[in-house]
Amino acid sequence: MSKKTDTPVKDNTSLSQRDKSVIWHPLTQHKTQQITLPIVKAKGCKLYDVDGNVYIDAISSWYTAMYGHCHKKLVNAIQQQSQQLDQIIFSGFTHQPAVELAENLLAALPDKISKVFYNDNGSTATEIGIKMALQYHHNLGRDKDTLIAFEEGFHGDTFGAMSVSGLSVYNGAFEKHFIKVVRLPKPNGKNNKLVLTQLKTLCSQNKVAGFIYEPLIQGAAGMKTYDKSDLNDILNYCKTQNIICIADEVMTGFGKTGTCFASQQIETQPDVICLSKALTAGMLPMGITACQDYIYDAFYDDDVAKGLFHAHTYSGNPLACAVAIEALKLYQSPEIQQQIQHIIEAHQSFKTKIKNHPNLKSIRHIGVILALDLDLNIERYSNVRDRLYQFFMTKGIYLRPLGNTVYIVPPYVISRAELSQVYRALEEVLEFEF
């Protein structure tokens, strides 16, 4: 049993040792991973460890810090807001940053999205989208108890989000507790008729309330892209069946696929859209679930029980709203838009350069996301995968390979020299002896 003590930790005790004695890290088997690396500073695209080593954050700290770390305008937005209003209950109160952010986001979101519900992270954003779909039908007196989701999709770690996720490595111990979900194969441009036939069968055999999907690309599955035309056909059919379409743009939102939202590249728009990560540029936790008016209207009733009784202590946190307002301004600035185009063009050139390498199984690119599948059989979490991770760290590049898939989602402010350094490391890994 752990024993607490009031004795101060000695100055010469390393941060890693102190961490090991008191912290349980996410996505970590602590028996096999003995060391956690202390990071003491982050600025721009760079991470600095306790020993003074420097790493390019080539995945923007899980797709959040898209404008670099500690951006002056973002820091200033938080500082200024903290002097006026820091935290306030969002049930019964409102405030300027929350209203302004909602107005600005609705102007940027796909047409017909008209109401913003604040929450506190990506998992809860999708969780609320699922609850909206289920309760929408319940409020209208319809018996709908099933969600449709793609195979290998990932939508978060809370129970509803886990239910619709298809990666058992994250979900295995909890599956018997899930809500009812049926799975659809990912459309690949060749299997459209098969997928549509299966969709129609699932809808005829189940009482389907909603369909949740990652538009254009599945992140945790290994940055797997799929055909937008086929996805559009799926969405069209769902609309004819009164199935609420929930776009999980937690990862894809705010420019990563080349448009502000991936859904804007698809003709048929979602009924619900879920946002987080780059929403606040990695500065503070926040999520948003936004929906069309007709969904909100099904909750608008004299019957109190028909309301959406879901709340978070930090819903609509003024500090998070303030930094999200500034982050959206940064995204829309000419400078960032130019940088995004530069990264897209650089990715395309690099893809052309290495696409025929004999150790490369496949390579794909959408927006600022580039993913390589090495011609190796590596489990998602394994010693070989860990060696791959360490290889990049020795090159001064922070990446998190998913099995044999190595992907980059660089900050928009990455310099040409920094991006070239990342590309060189990717080329070197193709020659790495496993």
C-alpha cells in the first residue's frame, strides 16, 4: 500500500522517479514502460526535456497545438480573461466569451448547424452527440436504441464513446456494458454497393437512432482515409431513414484536412458535429457538440424531463472560450492559411519522392496529415513499436507510431527547416534495421 509522507522530496530526486511513485499515466503499461520523460518547456514547434534535449512536436501534442506551443496571442487571451472572469456555472448564467465563441463558430461551421452545447473534452463531445441522437427519438416517442458506426472507428473513452468505437485494444474490458451498436465496413471507393447493402440490412434489422463517423479519415485506426463520395451516399441514405448523422471532428476540425472542417468536403452535411482538440489550440480543455435547430427543438418543451440533462462543471469555461476565440482568429488569418498550403504542398512532394520505396507498404496524405505504413508486422503496443518511437526521439522528432503506421500532423507554424528534419527522419526509418 502506498504511504503518504509530509517529508519534502529531496532536490536531487529526479522528476521521473518522483513521477513513478505518484502518477498513473494514460495509455501506459507501467510494468513494461519504466521511464516517463520530463518535459520542462514548450515553445513553437519545440519540446524541451529536463536534460536540455529538443524535440520537434510533429503531432502537435495529439493534434491540439496547431499554432505552436505558448503562442503569445493565445497566452495573452487567457491572461486578459483571467483578470475579468475565470470560472462560472454555465447553468443559469452566460457570459460574453461563450456567446462570442458560439457566434464565431456557427459562422464557420457547415450550414444549418445552429446551436452550440459546451462540454469539456473530445470524448464528452461525442458522448453528448450520442445522447442527443438517442434522446431526440425518445422525446418524439420513437423506440430507437441503436447506433451505427464504422469498423475501426474511434470516438473517445467514456462509455458511450467507447461503445461506438471499434478498437478492442481500448475497449475490451468494458464491452459487455456498452450501448447497442452495429458496425459498418469502411467505404474504400470499390465496395460502395456492398456497404450500402449492408447499411440497409442493418437499418431493417435494428432500431437505429444515429450514425457516428469520422469524416474522411479515421485517426486512431492509423490515419486511414476513405472515399468521400461513398460516405456521402451513406449519409444520404441515413437522412431518408431519420437517422441522425453525427460527425466526429474532434481530430479533423480546424484545418487538418485542408478545409476548416472535413465535413465541408462532403455534399451531405451532418446533423450534429463534435469538436475539441485544436478548438482551444491545446491551451485549455474544452469540447463542443453543435447541432441543427430541429434537434434542439425536440428538447424544447414544457416537460422539464425532455431537456438535455447533461452538464460539466467547466462547461463554457470563460478562459477556454477566450482562448478558443483567439485560436479561431489565428486559423482564419492569411498567415496560417498560407502555412497550411505550404505543408500540404510539401507533403505531396515528399509523398511523390518516397512512394516507391521497397520498405514502404503504403502512404497517404490529406491536408496536413501524412501517414506511412511500413512494410512490417508490428502490434500497436509492442517492443518493436517502442524501438520505432525511440528512434525518432534520438532524431529529435516526437512521434507516436500506431503499430507499423507512422503519421505526422505538424503545427501550422512549423518552419521549412523543421519540416525537412521530420521528413529526413521518416526517410531514415525506412532503412532502420528492426
